[in-house]
Amino acid sequence: MIRLSRKAVLWLAAAGVLAAAGWWVSRSAARAPKPSPYRSAAVDQGPITQVVMANGNLQPVISVTVGSQVSGTVAERLADFNDPVRKGQVLLRLDPTNFQARVSQAKAQLDSAEASLAFARATHERNESLLAQGFIGASQRDQSRRELAAARANVDLARAQLLSAETDLGNSVIRAPVDGVVIKRNVDVGQTVAASFQTPELFQIAKDLREMVIQTNVSEADAGLIQEGQQVRFIVDAFPSREFEGRVQQFRLNASNTQGVVSYTVIVNVANEDGMLKPGMTAQTRIVVAQREKALRLPTAALRFRPDEDELKTRGAAASAPASASSSAAAASAARGGDDDGVLSARRGSYRVFKVYTLDAERRLKAHEVTVGISNTRYTELLSGDLKAGDEVVTRRAAPERKDAP
């Protein structure tokens, strides 16, 4: 009789346990259901907010560029960046020497013209008297009358030149046209200002930074959703943890076309009482175009899922009652040239009809026709169809298992 050692008995018992465990695992794996080839999400109820995304820059509501009508050298600068200014306040003075000399010259020319006028008037009055007494002829009287008219014209010309010189002297002092804050300065003492061809930009004044605007662009696809008064939420890079609010103030009808892309300018009004927002900041805006507090929500990804022909054949897709009508619509579309992509199958009134898919008890694809309302990247409002809250709709194909996975 063969007698086994205690160690051998333990080894045999362990081998038996491992064999039993392996048999049980393999049997359980054989009985376990195969994983679904699709990923799905449930239809539910909840809020939906539809927004239009756009980027823009913060700007003052009114920004005035201050220039100079005359040329000269800057003699004194009395305003700098960020200085608050009042209307009429002196910002800058040009060297007045040349302008004062022109005023003095114009005054002298006016005095000379007035003296010539007085002499011409006296001569004409004397010739009128001599003509009445018969001492001179009418031609001499007419000559004196012409000289009197020319003297009057010279006086008017001299007065206009004096007014022009005095105006230039006044324009050598640059004043603030509005109340506001200096946000830009392009000149300093000693610099020559040349106003020969175009008005130089010396300062830029923002009238009131407690109220600002965002000038942003939206694509033509979103243009039909924008209306005045809509709420706008935005963030700026300077304060990434804070969200600001505004309102759509204006939708400008002047479209711009950049490399075939059409866009429209939208002006957003923003309150800035605390002064945190600064001109030029980039604002990442979300224009709220529609909201639903409680809606039947469909995962937006379900609208993008489309089974291919092989899946429909091998998995035997079942069509719901309304989907049978879409089959004829799809066939008609194919007859017209096959331009229907299988997602948009028909129309119900003014609403588009989409196909979404569920899985039946045998894991076959089942088509459902639905009409949808507002949407965002995550949810879409379900307006009609035979789906209800709790139904699982297919959103995408499951990722294939890796062969090297344990």
C-alpha cells in the first residue's frame, strides 16, 4: 500500500481546489451575458439652457479721440494715462510763439486796412461835393467809389485773417471735449505735432468706464437666434473664477465676410460699477438664447448616432411604427439622389424629424422618430415621439476590447 506524505497530500488538495475554481470561473463566464456593443444614456427631465458662444473685447461705450487742428511743438502736457478729466480741462499746450506773432501781424494788417478805408471814404465824400459844384467829372467820382469799395473789402479780409490767427492761437491749447478718463496718450513735451495732412491723435478719452460694451461676432448659423435684451454671461482671463453678466444691446445688420465665413457684430451692454473690467480685455461670452426649466431631455449624442448598413443587416434593426413612414421617406430621398444622410428623415410642420435608436430585449436596434426643440452640447429638448423618461437611447458604439487586455 502506497503511503503519501503529508506534504504530498496538501499539494494534491491545493491542485484540486484550483481545478474546481477554474471550472467554476469558466462556467460562470460562459453563462455571463456578452457586453453590449453600444453605449446608451437615459431620457430624463430637467432644465435646458441653449447658448451661443462667441468671443469679443471690452470697450468703453463712448471713446473720444483728441487731436490737434494746428501744428507745433508741445510746450506743456497736463494729462497722463488714467487721469480723470473734465470737459474743457487743459490737456496740452503747444508753443504759442508763432501763433501770437500771426495774431500781431493780423492786427497790424487790420489797422492798415481800416486807415486805408478812412482815407478812401474821405476822398469819396470830397469828390461827391466837388462833382456837385462842377469842379470834377463823373469819372473821378466813380474812381473814388471803387477805391472805397476795395478798402472796405480789405478791412473784411484783414478781420477774417485776424480771426483765423486768434482761432489757431486758441487751438494751440488742447482741451478735453468730454468728462472721462485718459486711456491713451501719444505725445510728450518737446514732440512736434504735424497736422498738415491728417489730424494727429494726441489722447483717447473714455467717457465713463462704469458702463462698457463687448463687441463680439456671431456666425450666420446663430444669427437667427440673437435678439436684443437677451442675457449674456461671460468670463475674462483676469478673473477666471468670476462670471459677469450683460445684455444684448444691438444686433448690427452689416455682415462681414472673411474668407467665405459670414459673421455679424453683436453689441453687449455690461455694467462695471466696481471698475474690475478694463478696456481691451477679451471676453468669452455665452449668449442665452433659450431656456426651459423642466423639459423632457434627450442626450444630444443620440441624435448623432447612425448605424451603418452592416449593423442594420447583422443585428436586424427593428423599426417602430412611426419609423416605417421614414423608410419610404428615405427611399424617396434615395430616389432623388441619395442626399438624405439618414438622420433627418422628414418634417412635421415646422419641426425637423430625427431618428434615434434604442435596443430591444434581443439587443437589436430599434428606430424612433422624434422632433426636438432647443439643445446644447449635452441635452436636447424632446418635443414629440414615443420615448419617455427612463428609456435608454443609443449614444455611440462601445469601444472594442483590447486583445492584450488581461
